Amino acid sequence: MAAGKTIGKTIVLLFLVIILILIGLVWFDYLGVIQAKQLFAPVYRLFGLQTQSAASINSVSSVPYIDLNSERLAKRLEALDLRDQELDKREETILQKEKENLQISQELEDLRISQEEREKTFNNTIKKYDDREVNIVQNARNLMGMVPQNAVNILLAMDDQDMIDTLRKVDEISASAGTDSVVPYWLSLMPAERVAQIQRKMTNKPSSLQ
């Protein structure tokens, strides 16, 4: 009797397991998880049910996924747009700075050229003055070695400023040598009008006009 009861229980449990398996298969097929439509089609028709295919599940479930992807793509495009605008502004700022730097550089270059030209002009003036000074010294020494009347004739042929510079240089040379200057004697040999004109200029402008 005990063995018969055990066998009966085993058979019942086996049937229950089979029933549960069949119910699970029907349910998974209905959900579209597995494909068992041909096997369970009579059962579905018996209960008036319609199965969901994998394609229908995918089509339903893919809608939010597609919408989510579209939203993410739109946000990314918007971020890229903002980034492009920011880069454009930065590029515009950089170009403006470069333009300002080029302008400043050009101004500095112009100043440098102007400064070089001023220095060149100054150096030329100094050289010209130095050359003139050398010539005046040489002329003064030459005149001091001549016969007074010949020296006076040469002085009278000069313009007023050259004569004044030469006479002053003769005075300087004589003072340095500790001798008397011949300038007063030269002036005594010149026409009174020219002497008055020379002395007036020497009084008004004690230094060289050049």
C-alpha cells in the first residue's frame, strides 16, 4: 500500500510539472519570448487569445528607445552648435587681437625708422659741423701765415658768417699760443662798412650761426 501511494504521488507531481512547463511555454510564447505558435495555436484559438510576435514586441519597445536616442542626438547637436558659436567668438577675438598687434608692430616699426632717420640726420649734422670746424681751423692757420693784405682780401671774399667763424678761430689759436691776435690788424685793413657789419653780427650772435 505504501509503495502504491508513493507511485501515485510521483505521477501526480510529474503531471503537475508537465502542466507547469506547458503553462510556462504558453505564457512565454504569448509574450513572444519563444516561438511556439504552431504548437499552441489551437490552444490560443480555444481561449480566443492572440500571440505577440517578436517583431511586434520590438516595434513597441523600440519607440521609446528611438525617441530617447533622438533627444540625445538633438542635445548633442545643440551642444555642438553652442561650441561652434563659442569657437567663432574666440576666433573673432583672436583675429582682432592679431590686428591690434600688427598695428602696434607697424607703429613701432615706423617709430624705429623715424628714430634712425633722426639719428642719421644728427650724425650727418655733427659730421658736417666737425668737417666745417676742421676746415675753419685750417683756413685760420693758412691766413695767419699769409701777408696781411692777402689774408684780408680772402676774408672779404667770404660771406659774413664764414668770416666771423674764421676770425674767432684765429683769436682762439692765438690765445692758445699765448700770442697777440692779428684780427684787429686785419679789420683795420678792411672797409669800414664791412667791419661795422661784421662787428655788429659778432656782438649780436657771439656763437656760430651754423
